[in-house]
Amino acid sequence: MRLLLSVLAALLVTGPAWAGDLAVSLKTPSGAPVTDAVIVVETPGGPPPGPIRFPGPYRMAQKDMQFTPFVLLIPVGAEVAFPNLDPILHHVYSFSPAKTFELKLYGRDETRRVRFDKPGIISVGCNIHDDMTAFIRVVDTPYAAKTDALGQAVVTGLPAGPVTVRIWHPYLKAGRNEVVRQATLPATGVVALGLVADLRATPMKHGGY
Ligand SMILES: [Cu+2]
């Protein structure tokens, strides 16, 4: 009995047994997976204290006259590397209020770095090549994830109870490019949320949507 009590106490202290996961699956109306969508989950208690980490690297390369990745998810305060992997010069910039910056012409295998100190959405372009475009999503919560090539994302470690799920994609056909859903997390386990996301027509260069 003493052993059982100490196991229960350990579970209470360590916490994971009281946290749930939200698995989001995002598809277009024709059934294609939607990659590069950012899922942000809001909880009544707000984000937990402590450092925020996402799978890295915090890096946006210029390769084959495109930015890669098309959407980068980072925590506030993170520094992003912008390596140029092309044999030509690029000139990377943003006019977005959350971070205005300019990385003047630089060439192959050179890297510049920018720190993003405010949450928000940063639209990135190249001064030389107008069709190069990308987005950096800076968040101040660990409750966020980006959909992968299968259109799936999992937000882990959520407290039980009601949550607000914000689904954002640069080309989502919705106000502010975002749809909002409510969900309720159980004390343990996974809640699956499947959504159809209609995207605006864009050049084929970004994965076909
Ligand atoms: Cu360029």
C-alpha cells in the first residue's frame, strides 16, 4: 500500500498523467493534405511558464530561388538563420510590424541572422526575386505546432478542460487567414480534430496549393 501511494504521489507531482494531446489533421476540400498550417491552442490558464522550444532548426534557407521552409514556427526571442544556398545573390527583407528587417545582398553559403522579439506573423520576401515568399510565425506559447507533409500536427502537454484551437495558414480562405474551433481535452489521452481547409489559389511552387 505504501508503494502504491508513493506511485500515485509521483504521478501527481510529475504531471504528464494530467496532460492531454491534441492531434489536428488538415485537408483541402479535394482531400489533399495541408502542410505549413500553424496550430495554436489557447487554454483558460494561459501558457505555462518556462522556455519554449520547437523542433528546430530555426532556419529559413534560400534554395532554388525559394525560401525553405515556406512557413517557420518559432518561439518569441528565437534567432533565425537565413543561409543562402543558391549560386546567386538574395536580398531578404520584411516590412511586417512584428519584425521589420533587411539583409542586404549576400551570396552563396553566406548566412545572416535575425532575432524575433515579438509574437506575430512576419511576411518575408526577396528584393531581387518578387516570387520568393515565406512566413515566420512567432508565438509566445509552447502550445503550438505546424502541420507536416501529411497535414498533421500534434500539440502536446495540454491541461484538461476546454481549449480554443486557432488554425492559421497564409493562404487560408478565412478572416485573418485563420479558423477557430473549440475542443475539450480529457485528463489523459489524445483528442483528434479533423478539418477541411479551403485555400486560395496560389502558384504551384509551394507544394501544389
Ligand atoms: Cu532572391
